Amino acid sequence: MEKNENYLKVASTHGTAWRGHGNFAIKLVETLKPLVTVELGVEYGYSSFCFGYPRIGKVYGVDWFKGDVTMGMKSNPELTKIALLEVYDKIKNQFGVNNIEFIESEFNDLAKTWDKEIDLLHIDGLHDYDNCKNDCDTWAPLLKENGVILFHDTVSNPDGVGLFFSQLEVPKVNFTNSCGLGVASNNSELIEEIGRVFNV
């Protein structure tokens, strides 16, 4: 666990509301062993780095790096990308984690040409209801049958992500720490195990 904490400290160099989910993300990847993980919304990469830490499969972090209306638009998107890649270089050099690819794109545009079945999908783009629904409607069909979808900010955005997540009619659990993280899957046994192990 100490090694995890050293890694997570480096990964969160720029701060993140996702920090409280780091160890869970690592454990989830170790359990699921996903070949393909896709993250919609990267910012400075903390959650991407968590998914990549076990060195299982490939992690694709998708962002347009311009910010958004809720988090603030980036005055210089290039600086955001540079800061992200600087942290990634540290992570590769210190921990040997090199299975992450960052893709600069709008989510809808990339989905039109996406050709890999997804095991683990993290939705963390615009947090209003319509955009969250659009991201799920667009990318969930690319998920494997028993794949897992994570939704960040289910608690801090109760009328957006939180409302959409509450309406999903699939097995699910919701962590309430670190702005909330919803976990959904058709695999009811997996969701039950997550709820039991992590006391959700």
C-alpha cells in the first residue's frame, strides 16, 4: 500500500477532486483486468494514472484540453497538455507505468471511429444531465457486455451526473466521497462484490 501512496502522490501533482478514489481504481483494474479502459475527461490525468498503475491493458485518456463551462475554460490549453505529459514522464521514469495514451479529441467525434471493445469506461466530462446522458448513450454501446462504467461527481452534481446515474436501470453502487463516484454494470455479482468489499 505504501508504494501505491507514493505513486498516487506523484500522480496528483496538480491536485484533483478524484483523489479519494485512487486506491479503489487500482483495485478495480486489478480485479477486472481490463484490456481497454477509456476515460472521457482527463484534466491533469490523475484518474488515468490510477487506471494505468497496475499495468494491465491499455488506458486511453480522451480530452480536448480546453476546459469547460463548469470547470472554467483554459486560457492556454497547450500548458495543460504540457503539465499532463510532464507528470506522465515522471510516472514512466519512477514507476514504469507506460500503458496510457492521451487522445486530443471531442468525445462524439472519436466515438464515430472507435474500433476497440471497452472493458472499463470512465465518464468525467461535462457534468450536466444532457452531456452526461449523451456521453453514456454514445459510448456505452462500445462497452463489452459485462463492462463497467464509472461516473464521477454524482454527489457534487446532484441535478446533472447524479440525477442521470440515479435513473440508470442496471446494477450500481455509489461512493459518496470525493464528489461521488457511481459504478454501474450489467454484472450484478461484480456490483454486489464492490458494495460488500468497499462498504458502499
